Amino acid sequence: MTENTELLTRNPLDSEIREREFLEIGRRAGRFPAANTYGRYGHLGEVSVWCSNDYLAMGQNPAVLAAMKHAVDEFGAGAGGSRNIAGTNRNHVLLEQELAELHGKEEALLFTSGYTANDGALTVLAGRLDNGIVFSDEKNHASIIDGLRHSGAEKRVFRHNDARHLAELLAAAPADRPKLIVFESVYSMNGDVAPLAELADLADRYNAITYIDEVHAVGMYGPEGAGIAAREGIADRFTMVMGTLAKGFGTVGGYVAGPSDLIGSIRTHSRPFIFTTALPPAVAAAGLAAVRHLRSSDTERTALAANARLLHGLLTECGIPYLSDQSHIVSVLVGDDEKCRKLSQILLEQHGIYIQAINAPSVRVGEEILRIAPSAVHMSNDVRKMVEALDQAWRDLDLTRLHD
């Protein structure tokens, strides 16, 4: 390693943040949540996955797989380039129309990931807001933070889910300056839900544009899986909605939906959209099949909600602390990097249960969690067995319980 390479790889936070390790794993098509392990854990054979964002198992849905296979046979493997250069496949158009209808918006625009959707859309929206101010929740995703940073817009951060603090910041801002409020509906690490009605009221009072990130809600909540805002009956009160195809819809890609003029501006000026090869037509076809399925089926949402409720109750009985019972994301609070890693290792090696330890920088140092994500295809008995294993591992490591 050269001196320059050492400088590049040296991190001033190395004393607090350890290098990440990844489990080599292969989900079993048609048998999720079962998966095979490889590499150093190849001897474990089949394990049960409890940390996938494929919450509704749409990545294994027969209709989704059939749509992808058919599109591969018809169009090939890739898109051939960006949509500005290589053209737009019919599946891109149909998927954007479906997503706009899902959210009750005029238009939608596809990106290659949720990250690039937030980065690309917010860079344009915030950057072209003449003399504007952006108000951003302190726990917004890294992609939101990067998009706002790239926009160069003035930003003010309000305390997490604190509508009162946001109101103070809005009141202190000059009345004549345009305002953009950016927040998520379900937060990916805590699993808590934003006070959407209060945020909508503030946006109305201060004539602010709103941008709601529903990546961990689309598919899972609301009529037809349109998200938390739709569940609350207030989706029409938010200007822009951002979502993903990579979680509830089980494939990959991100999108934004909103008024035609704003979508047109993003389409014209967003560098991550303009200069990136488009989603493969087969991925768009699979995403379209997933969206259409979940618009007409509540079965998966009902099963996921039941598993989440059961998991919350069982953890409470055991006295194992978790951050929120507001969603299907159940983050068990460990609060120690080494013990969190060890807990994950015990579950994997002794019980065949895969739950990835979440450490810095995804969470703050000292706030390490096991982020448990039950799926629609876990059985109730699976939930009970997983909690029994977690309870035993918790006891083995002598971790603190709520009733201690």
C-alpha cells in the first residue's frame, strides 16, 4: 500500500467505526425467507432471513418473476443507455403512469435507485427554489442530505418528528422567502412514523412546498399500498412524493411523483437521471407487475401487519427493548457495537437466523441496533421461534431488559 493509498483509506473515525463485514447469501427463489449461506458460513446451509427490505416478498412473487422473464425474452438484459440517448422503453412509460395513478399525482419519473431519486430530485427542487429555504428532519436519509447539499440551498434542520420545532423555524424565517419541507413517513432505522397531519398543516400555514419520502411505506400501507399519507387520507396535501421499487415492490429503482411542471423540471435538469443508464426494461416490467398486484391485493399487507403486531407483543413480554411499535420495522436497541455484532453472530451460527447488526454510521455510535424486518411470508410460529432464539441470545450476553 502506498502512502497516498493509506491516506485515502485512513478514517479519523476509525477508533469508533469498525470496518463492515458482509454475509454472503443467496435467497431461495420461491422459498423466501429461506436463504443459503456461502463463504465462511457455507457450513450453515439454509438460514431464515429477518432483515430483508423485501417486506412483502414481491421479489419472489410468481407474477413478478414471470413479467421479468417475459421482458428479458422480448427486450434483452439491459436498457442500452440513458433514456435521453437510447430512448424510453414502453415498460418505463407504463410504470410511471401506474405510479402517478397510485399516488394521485399528475406524473411520475423513474430513477435507477431510491438514493438517486432523492439526490437527483432534491438537487433540482431545492436548487431551483429561488432564494428559498429548506426545512429537513434531522433523521432524514443520507440520500436526502446529499441531495440538499448538492442543491446549494440554505437548509434548516428540525428535531426528529418535532412539529413544534419546525413551526418555530418556519415562523422565524422571512415570510417572503419560498419554503420546502422535506421528511420521511416511516423512518428506516427507528421504525417510527412522522406526524404527517401536523406537517401538512404547517405547510399550509406557511405556504411551503412539501416533499415526502415514503420508501418504507409504499406497498405496505394505505389503500392500494399508496403509503402512510394515503392511509391517513391526506396524500393530496403533499406536493411531491418519493418512493422505491426496491422494498415493498421487491425489485429495484426509485421514483418521484408530483405536479407535471416539477416532474418536467427534474426530468430536464437532474443529472442522476440524465447521465445514468435507464432501468433494464425487465426490471421495469417486474416493478409494474408488483405495483399492479399490490394495488389489487391486501393479503400481503394484512399478513405483514399481523406479524409486526405479534413481534411487538412478544418482545414486550420478554422485556427486550425496541425503538417503536408504529411500523413493521422493529429495531431492537442493543447500544453497544461489539455486543450487537455478537448477538447477530449467535443468532446466525446457533439458530440459523440472519439479522444484520446495524452500527455507525447508519446509526450513531452507542445506538447500535438489530433491525428486525418480519415479512408477509413469515409464519406466526416463525415469529415465535425467532423471539425465543433472540431471548436466549439476549440472556447469554447478559443484556439489559426493560424490567431489570
